[in-house]
Amino acid sequence: MTEPKWLKDAIFYQVYPQSFYDSNGDGIGDIPGLIEKLDYIQWLGCNAIWMNPCFDSPFNDAGYDVRDFYKVAPRYGTNADLRRLFKQAHKRNMRVLLDLVPAHTSDEHRWFRESCKPQKNKYTHWYLWTDSAWSWQKEGFSLIRGASDRNGCYLPSFFASQPALNLGFARPDPKQPWQLPVDHPDVQAVRREIKNILRFWLDAGADGFRADMASSIVKNDPGWKETSRFWREVRTLLDQRYPEAALLSEWSTPSAAIAAGFHADFMIHINDTAYDALFRQEIWRNHWTRRNAPSFFDKQGKGDITAFLKPFLNYQAKIRRKGHICVPSGNHDISRLSYGRSGRELELAFAFLMTLPALPLVYYGDEIGMKYLRHLHSKEGGYERTGSRTPMQWTGGKNAGFSTAPKSKLYLPIDSAPGAPNVEKQSRQNNSLLNRVRQLIQLRRSAPALGRDGKLTLLCAEKGKYPLVYLRQAGRQRYLVVLNPSGQDQAATVPLTAKEKPKKRIGRGRIDFLPHGRRTNLIAGPSGYGIFQISEDT
């Protein structure tokens, strides 16, 4: 299998299109607005964009309920606008990944409307329908009954307005004839159509896809055997016809996702708690209330870095030279990185993300410390997630520079707190979070040792202890990373001799080195960090 050459040095930026930049004054972000801001993303140092769904939709789930996979939603622009985005990004040596939603469609999709009809037709089996409107719960699946004249209940993938596409059952129940096997002709037709969608947008200039709910497409599939088989078919298609196109997954089990053919998998909050242990010990069902158990990057200094590093390194060992892990600052489904943290604490988190041997991703606005607006009413199925989807704050002017529309017409409210961060102000401040994030990205891109493929050696990384210290190396280039998120001085001993001189490249706070023979004692000040290039006296 091949890998896109550009993926080696990729630093992703996630754009939530309806909240990024409004170019026409209707209160909703759009594709022409994103094109206008490409220079900003490039200035920040990110060279790849993942954009949330931009296809035609009734927006019951913010675009994850697609009504037409071949058409850009009119509120964002046109297909021609999207093709222009690809071209403008490529002129800047940037890549654009679209969001693929293969598990379901909107209930307003033409395919589903046809599938709802009692008369048998081409689309009858394109969705998961039981054989009776009086069916009760089936194997843990939710059922929606009475939605049409068809004698059956359909299975939703998430919300009721998102009927699940039929990519088959790995183990159909013989007593349930509506459960079709993966090799059924109608199931195969759905799979071909998903590949047609991929081809359509890749031919238009897209650079790949992030696959939503990638592990859930085949039902009753223990070990994801048939799910993986489908994605390997997709990967073969890319390798043969689009070798520079990337495929990223929302799976959060990198060993399984890479084996299934993905180039990279997001290590996030689903399937395990490793990511939560870094930044977000939160409970969805309790309205994003902080848990008593703190995250490692909380200033209490009571977190456990091994809760992340142990599974991360385990995954890395399993996927070595086969694929990669993407660790994001956040995304549209979780609270903002800034939730409960100061700008200095955010800087520490970014120092970690930009020195980890993984693909980093910056969620729009995290680079300026945009806040999670906790008490907003749900918008387009956002519920607790809505507070992480508010408009990008560009300036200190009207609507934070997001839109010229009246306040009442904005997609979501702007953060109205005094001193709310914005790009314009922070870009002029040398020590702002924005400029620090930019410097961290520049350092990563200039130093192979800090990149995706540099060697990682943990020097101080124990349960319940601070600081976190590790060495990154590529060839003869070496960098020492010291991170102390806690609010107290923390000491450590590292295997550096007096001849090995740490030269600070970027940092904040106090890091003192006290050479002692073949080892060096260090003290990291409260909420302090440093990234040091190691040179040796000769």
C-alpha cells in the first residue's frame, strides 16, 4: 500500500464551515469565506484542512444528515466554489479533506424516500428495514416505526432523521430475513455508490476524506472483519487511482483502523479513555461537568500521563510503518481545550501536541483559546456540543469579524465576554497564545526530530508524577521536551552529561538544569515548559 507524500509533514486544521467565516453577510460561514481565510491557515503553519460536511442537508445534525452527496449545500456555496477551494489550497501547497458520512443519510434523501415506498424498487434494500411495522427491539438496535406506508421499521444510525445505510450484516440472523449478508447484490450496490461518491469529489480536486463513524458501517461484525474488508477495498481504489489521496478514520482504535486500510486514525474520546486522560475528564451525560479525577494537563498536578502514553505507545508499536495516529486539540463533538484552562496552560498542551510523534490537528479557534460556551441552546442537533461550535473570532469588531449580518441572524452567538480572544489582537502580541502556537508549528516543521517519524524516548513519565520529560531524535538531531502542567515546582533527573548542552528553542516559565556527572537534575517551574535542542561540546 502507498502513502501520500504530503502526509509525512501534515499539520491539520479543522474547519467547521458554518462557523468559520461568512463572506456574504447571511450569518452563516461558507466556502468562499474559507477561501478568503486560506492565507491565515497557511500563516499559522497548517498545511492540510479537514472540513466538516458541506453537502446538501436539512441540517438536523449539522450536515451529518446528508440529503445529496453530490451537491454542496446552498448555504455554503456551489460545487464550483468547492472546486475553487481545492485549487486555491493547492496553489498554497495545502490539502483539503472532506467529511465522508458512509453509515447513514438524511431521511430526506431521495434514496430513502424511494426506500420508504411499499412497492419494491431499486432502493428498497438500501437501508436497514425490518420486515414488519410491529417489530420490537432487535439485537440492541433502535427502531423507528410508522415513518411511512412501508410495512417495516427502519434502523437509525444516530438521530431518528439518520436512517442507516445497508452495508450488510457480517453475521445475519437466519430468523431475520431482512438482515442481508455483505455479498447481497443490493448491499453491494450501496457500497459501489459510496465509492462513486469518493471518485466524484477526488476527480473534482479533493485530497481525501475523514470517514465518520468508520467502524460502525457493517452490523453484527465482531472484530470488525467485514467492516475492515470494505475499507481495504476503498484503500485499494485510492492506491490505484488516487495515490496522493489520504483516508482518515473516526475509529479511535488505531490498530484496527490502520489494519482496515486507513492512513491514519484519530485517537480521541470514543472507544477508550486515553485521550480524556490528557485534557478532558468530562462526562457527556452530566452536561460536561468536570470529573473529580483531573486530566494530566490540569494545574492540580494529579493527572496520570501513563493513562494516555501506555495505549498510545501500544498502538504505535502495532501500526509502525503501516499508518499513523492523529491527536487533535479538539473537535466539534467535545468541549473546547480551553475549558477550565488559562492561556498558559493551553500553551503547554500545544507544546505536547506539536512534539508528539503523531499527526497533529488544530480545531479552529483553539489556537486563540476560544471558550466553550456551556449554556447555549442546542443548534442543529448539537446539544452539549453546541458550545464548541460558535463562530470564529477574527477581530474585536462587530460579530468578532465573523459576519456583517445582524446579531440575530448569526448561526450561533459570539462569545460576548470582555476580553474574548480574537485573531487580530493576538497576532500583534508576541507572547500571545496564537503566536506561540504558530512558533511551535514552525519549530516542528523545521525539525525532523520533532516530526511524525522522529524517535520518542521517555525519560520521566510515571503515574502520578510531574514533569513529563522526553527526548525526540532523528539522525544526530536531538530535542529535549520538558512539560510541567502542575502549579508547583517539579524536579526530575535525566541522562544528560555536562557536555550535552540544552539550548532553548521555545518555552515558558523556569526550567533549571543542574549537571551532575553523567546525569542532570532539572527543576521545572509551575505551568512551565521548554523545548531544547541538545548539542554536545567537543
